[in-house]
Amino acid sequence: MTSQTSTPTTTSEPHGRPGLDALIVYAGRGLRDMGRGLIAVILAIYLAEIGLSIPQIGLVLGVSLVGGFVLSLVVMFSANAISRKAWFVIISLVTGLAIGMLFFTENVWLIGLASFFGSYAGSGMHWGPSLQLEQSSLTEVTNSQNRTRAFSNLSVSSAGGRALGSALVGIATYLIGVRDWELIDAYKVLLAIYLGINILNAAIYLALSSAVESKASAGDLLVNPFKTPSRKPILKISSLFAVDSFSGGMIFDAFFALWMVDKYGMNEGTIAAIMIATQGLNLVSIWLAPSVAKRIGLLNTFVWTQVASNICLIAFAFAPGAAIAAGIWMLRGVFDEMDVPTRQSYMMALVPPEERTVMAGSANLGRGLGRMPSSTVTGFLWAGAYTVAPWLIGGGLKLAYDFAIYFSFRNVELPEDVD
């Protein structure tokens, strides 16, 4: 396969106050995912408690995913018309207002409308408009030497935020179990915390400087991704990311837990311990990624570590015992997240500054579109008793994606490769 015809331009050194702006982006991600981690635990329970049926709850969550997709498109197309700083503030405030709606209505249609704008599908997807803004903003305030480390820091902030958000649910547990509060009232305390998190986030984003904005001239008011000079690599990498996201969505923690229970009779406590250990290894993987990339390059890092991860994924399905299965799953955790910061850094390096928002938006939309149907496919396969199929199909598709990415972009020289 041939690579794109244009060579990425070397980015200039960041100006202004890049260190402070990067810290603001990290803090914003941590707070955003703290709220998402919190609402992911309580939302479905809360909606059921106020009278929504299971199909209605599914509708609310589904509408949220559609809303994230639409808002991502709006942010991408308006990259020249509205600043990144303004979008950060707007999204935080709109999310807060959408959460506020839950205090005032039990009407499913009004809640669905709020969900469209408010990212109610908590931790379901990390491909919405804020993610693409974070990626393009961080790229502006870093250089080729520290950009991958910046994306690694962003992922660590995300993980820490999700953990803190989940821990905040303990407030409701205390209020219900010790103070004898009603569940709805206790959960409204958590919703108020989530609303406050978004207001605080909006205030923090107001401190961003102009350094996070694109250095390119505005040009046309609206951005057309199909007319950008780098449209071929943008569309190619977005399509491949959709394949990766679809296959990755077939294998997630809930199915892992179900597999360990059904096949090995493992108890929930042991499964939780394995998952916690794996998450710790994921953090190690994220933290080591920039150092590995300096030695072997961004493309090699995010491709070949994923090859190792996906071989482990397939081997897991054929493990002869629970201990070996758990060991393979945790070994996969060493490699599984190493592609996150390196992949993000690589796609930002592929295009010139004026096309970074388009690249981030297109890539994240591709991942979101690929992800949505995958869990349904897994459920269908398991319903038909083809229990090994998700692991084989998911792992096989991910391996195909790895080699497609490698052979598509192996001849592209990035600025980091020639420094």
C-alpha cells in the first residue's frame, strides 16, 4: 500500500505559556472524566428509580451517543469560526445544564433532549468533541520531543479522574446506609457534584491562553474535511480506526467477567482483583509509551505493542485454566494501552497545524462509529453459543488493522524521525 503524497510539516516551538496551558488541559480532562466516571455508575439506576423503563433508559443512552457524534461534527466543521477555548467552555456549561435538567423533570423526552447535549452515556465513549479539542490543543503547546509524553499525561489524568469519580459514589452509599436517605435524594447529591464539576471545568478553561489555538489563518468560515490537502491520510486513518474500535468494542470488561464466571467458575472478588491489577498495568503501559516511542518510533510502538496485545487476546480464549487465563489477560494489560498516547501523537504529527482539528475530529468520529454496533454483535454471537467467536473475531480484526496501519504509513517520515 502507498503512503500519502504530502510530507507533514515540522511544527514550530510552542509560544505563550505552554506549560500552564497543558496543565489546564490535563486538569480539564481529569475533572471531565471524574464526572463521567461518577455518572456511569449511577445514571441507569437513577433513571429507573424515577420511573423510566429499560427501553427508555436505552433510548436516553443511545441519544447521548448520537449527540456526541453530532457535536463532534459541529466542532470539526467550525474549527475556523469558534476558538478551541470557547468550545471548551461552551461544552462544559452545556453539559452542566443538561445534568441540571434531571432535577426538574421525569419526562423521558426532555431527559432524552438533555442527554443529546449532555453526554449522559458516562464512560461509554471517549471520542466526543472535548477529546478532539484536547488533542489539537495539546499539540499546539508541545513540540515533537514532548508531545507523546503530553498525551501520556492526558491518559493518566483520565484514568485518575475516572477512579475518583467512581469513588465519589461512596457518598451516596453513606447517605443511604448511614443517614437513611432515599436513593433519589442521595443520587441528586451526586448529580449536583457532577454539575459543579462542569461549572468548575468551564472556569478553569477560561484561563487558557491563545497558545492553544491553531496558528493557521482562518480562511473559510467552515472547514470541509473533504477538501483539506491531507484528506487522503485523514480519511484512511479514520477508516482504519473505525475497524480497530469495532473490534475492540467486542471485547470489554463486562464480557471478560462473564467469561471467567461461565468458563472457570471464578467468583466476583477474584475477577475484580484481576481487573484492578490489569488497570494498574494499563497505567504502566501508558506511562512507558513515550520512552518506548523514542527508541523505536511512534508507528512501531503503537502497531507492534498492539500486535502483542492482540495475540494475547486470542490466546486468552484458549487458556486451559483460570490461572493461565488470568495471567494472559494481565500480560495483555502491559501492552494494551501503549498505543493510546502514541497513536494520538502520531496522527497529530501527520498533518500541518491548520488541519489538526479536522484530523482529531475525523479520527475520533471513525472510532465512535466503529464502536457503537460492536457490543451488540458480541451479544448476538454469545446468544448463539459461539462463545469463542468474539475473542477470535475481535483479535483477528485488530491484527488486520495493525498490519494495515503499518503498511499504509511505514514510508512516511515524521519530524521526530529526522530530528
